[in-house]
Amino acid sequence: MVGVGLLYQAGYFKQSLSQDGWQQETYPVLDPDEMPLTLLREQDGTPARISLPLPNSRSLSAQIWRADVGRVPLLLLDSNIPENDEHARNVTDRLYGGGSDHRLQQELLLGMGGIRALRAYSRITGAPAPEVFHCNEGHAGFLGIERIQELMNPQDGSEPMTWNEALTAVRSATVFTTHTPVPAGIDRFDRAQVEYFFNAGLTPAVPTSHILELGAESYEGGDPSKFNMAVMGLRLAQRANGVAKLHGVVSRGMFQGLWSGFDTEEVPITSVTNGVHTPSWIDPAMRAIAVDPQENDQDPASRWRKIYQADDKDLWQVRRDLRERLVHDVRRRLRASWKKRGAADAELAWTDSVLDPDVLTIGFARRVPTYKRLTLMLRDPERLKKLLLDPDNPIQLVVAGKSHPADEMGKRMIQDLVRFTDDPEVRHRIVFLPNYDIAMARVLFPGCDVWLNNPLRPLEACGTSGMKAAMNGGLNLSVLDGWWDEMYDGQNGWAIPTADNKASTDERDDVEAAALYELIENHVAPRFYGESTDDPEITSEEIPHQWLAMVKHTLATLGPNVSARRMLTDYVQKLYVPASVSGRRSLADNGKVARSTSRWIERVRQAWPQVHVNMWTPRVCCKNRRSVTS
Ligand SMILES: *Cc1c(COP(=O)(O)O)cnc(C)c1O
């Protein structure tokens, strides 16, 4: 496996807050020489280069950094080199920067340049040429065009393929994963814009008109002036998937127009549910108590059953330690944030006693697009206050998330939330932490007892943060969307009922927020604090055994299923192996099968209008079966 991406000079932004709670963005520049990266060099020591022609006789070149992620090399293209003019140097300046021309050049570099980088990498290191190509979303989709060009204009003396033959061969070895049902998450360019770049000679052997057809929204409701990267990705890939079962269903409906005449259930988009990398996300203390270090390849899930042997007292202690560490981290971050917002140390003594290591802790952290509804919890502020300040069963909330820099609505949601958390009456029980990132996440997930997620169903394709919480013994409290829709089993957390049938989003928010408050008040908090029962053994102890039964069940059953290991096994079995088999077959013998398959497809397409379905009486049908099928 080899990964390919872009090395951004500034990465994504750093978030801080203004005095009045408005998101501020800064873009600290990264220095590749201070990161665990090495430059790919030719035998003679000069840095390897790839280059793409641009309009007006300009060009876009890039150097190639290599990062080793475990055993997987990751190649990162970097256009910040002296041979580029200033515009070209800034193509890899930052994620989501600039306008659509900038974005298009990033994607040309990633897709077409990415294939050229892989070829350079194989040439220099002797690594075998990749056989299967997997595009995550449309961003890298132009890699298919570059591979078609290689087959139409071979440099090794083999017989050139036609467009249709090359498309058939490329499709057979390509996997496409769609990642979002939110239209704003899909890249679309003006058709004229794409034409302009390809006409500069990016693919001399490939007619631009064919490329434009691949991205055309040539279905009902499509916009003929647009070039859609997801649509191109699906047309270039013989195998495609969504990232959770429900997302597979949604995607089959969403892209049905590309398979006209198919019933929705038969649209060839399957699903592989995402997973997260266990060694990176499980806290060492939780790992020690919950996971058997002995691997069992026959039954990987068995390792997680170790937790059933743990003593409740020990498990409760681990959970408390993780919560306490989070509380200390929150206090430190909150003080730093307030100092940035202009407060003096003398005013900040209160931050030292924010949150309580013995109070039920609910986490909510994610990007802040509208559909994730950061502020649903504020729907009835008085009700939330009561939950936070309940004298017997209080809760505390830790919230974090970055808004896209251009999303005013997201920033307003953050501001509304920050203003609520600034209130001296509740500020010891609810905090907003700026600059959500992986470093924060690694303390946050293990420290939360409950992980909250309330997207507008079904817009969350999968969601992964709840998985990171689950593998640390956190219980999910979530709308039945994404992964939770298929993995919630009634004992591993709670499902927030959805009001999909309500006409307006306002009504939906009202109904779903009310359900959320009700669940916390009557189910989640009482269980955490130990429901009083008639059993004296349970009430006499400080340990909530019923809660811990849910924690154990979560670790043992969700642990193995939310792991990247399970995900990767699914990808290998369902998609990578079949794609490598058909890719090899289609390219063997100088592409014999690709060529004949492509001819067959042509013939069937041309003859299809002549196919008729006639009604036969059963007797005639049976007698004539031979001739009918032939
Ligand atoms: C896991 C994670 C995400 C993604 O979370 P989702 O639930 O998939 O939205 C985003 N940012 C950070 C820092 C994460 O750790």
C-alpha cells in the first residue's frame, strides 16, 4: 500500500477565539525539514520532480516528500520549489484555500501528478507498480485520466489503446469511495474551467471532450455547465462504496441517475463501514485492562473479551483516572484561551476549579458544518442549565470544533455556544475548547463517559469520533445515523430518536432536542450515578455496576468492530482483491481482455435498442427456450 497526498505549507488553520467568542484563524507555516519527512531523490542526489503543463506556457512542478506511516509509505507533493512561478508555488499553500481555480490545480496535481509521483517512486526505489487504485472522494479522481493517457500513449512501445479500451482497463482496477451525502462536500467545477486546463496539453493523447463527458451531470436534475468530480470518480471506477451501511443506501439513491434503468437497490455502490486505528486511539491504561496483548488471527475479536474478566472496581478506577486527566487538560486549555481573549491571570482563578473529576462527563467535538448541529443542546437553554446544575445527578459538557473559515453560519453557532459557556452560573460545568485537533482528541475521547452526536439524519456518512470514544469505554448517545445506525444494539449506549417526518428543520430540532434532554435526565445520568434498586449490594457501593456492564459490553463488542483492522479486512475482501484480479486479467497479454471487453460493451450498447421483451405462452416459451437465450 502506498498513500499519495499534498504537503500543504500551512496545513489546516489554528483556531482561537476573540473576546466575544468569534472564531479567529491563523495559518502557521510548517517546515518540512522539522517533520519526519524525507525528500525523494534521483540516484545522483537531485530531488525527483514531476511536472504538469499549464495554460499560457506555464508549468506546475512538484517535489515529492515521503513519510512512513507504520509500514506504509506516504508520498506528499509539494509545489513550493524555485522552478515554479509564484502562483504555481502556492498551489499547495493550504487546505481549502483560494478559489475554485486554485482547488482545480490542487486536484490536477494530486491526481495526475500523483500517478507521476508513483511512477518516479517505483523507478527510483524499485517498488512494484501499484495494481489497484483507490480514490477517497473525487479529489484525486484525475488519476484515472492520467492512467488512461498512459494506455493511449504508451512509452514502452506497446500497442496504444483506444479511449474505450483504456477506460475499460482503468475501471477494472479502480475503487471509488464516496464520503458524503452533503452536496457542498462534493467538488464541482465549471466545465469550461476544466476544458481550459486540459486544453493546455495535459493529456496530448486524450481528447478533452471525452474527459468532459466523464464529469458531466448528464442525468435529471444535473447542471450541464458543471464538471462533477464524484460523478467522474464513479464513472472511472468499476467498484464503489459508501462508508457505512446506511450511507450505502443513501448513496445508491443519490447517484442512481448514473445507472439509468437500474432499481435503486441494484445501483452498484456497496458499503464498507469506516474504522479507526486502535493503537493510536485507545488509551494505554484502557488497553491494558481491556485488550489481550496476544493476537489471534483466526478470531481478532476475542482479544477484546478480556474486559469481561476485569473487576468493576478496577475498571471504574481507570475510567475515573482518564476523566480526571481530561479535567486537568481542560483547565489548562481554558485558562490559555481566556488569556488569548484578553483576560488577566488575576481574573482567572475560577478556571482552576472548572469541571469535576467525579461528574458525568459528556463530550461533543467535531467540525461545525450546519448538519452536525453543534447548538442543538442549546435549543432550550433553561432545560440544559437544569441538567448541568442538578444537585443529585449533574452533568458536565466538553465541547470543541472548528468551523470552515468561509462558513459564517458555523462561526455563529460557535459564538452562541461560547456565550452560553461564558455565563458564570454554568461555566464550571460546560466549556468550549478552541483548536480541536488530534492532540486534544487523544485526551478528550478517553476522558468522556458519554459521546454525544446529533447530526441531521442521514447526513452523517459514517462519523468516527464516537468509535474512538467506544474503544475507550465511552458510551454513545447519538442519533441513529452513520455507523451508529448499524452498531447500536440497545445495550451499548442510547439512540436519540429522530423526527425525519417533521416538515421543517425547526420542528425537527425541537423534537430531537427534547428527546435528548429526556434521555440524559431519565436514563443516562441515573445510570451513571447508580440507580437505586432494592438490591442492597448495589446501592451500598459507590460503583455503578449497571453502567459498567454497558462499558464492558461496549468494549467487548464494539471494540473489534470499530477498528481499522476490521475496515481494512472488508476493503481487501470486498474490493481490493476483486479489483486486482480483474485489473490483472484486463491488462494481461497487452490488454487483450480490456480490448475485447470494450468491443463487447460497444456492441451491446449499440444493439440494445433492438432488444425486445415479448410475451410468450408458457408452452411456446419452453419449446423455444434455446433460441430465446441464444
Ligand atoms: C476523529 C476526528 C475527527 C472526525 O470526527 P467525525 O466524528 O468523523 O466527524 C475530526 N477531528 C479530529 C481531531 C478527530 O480526532
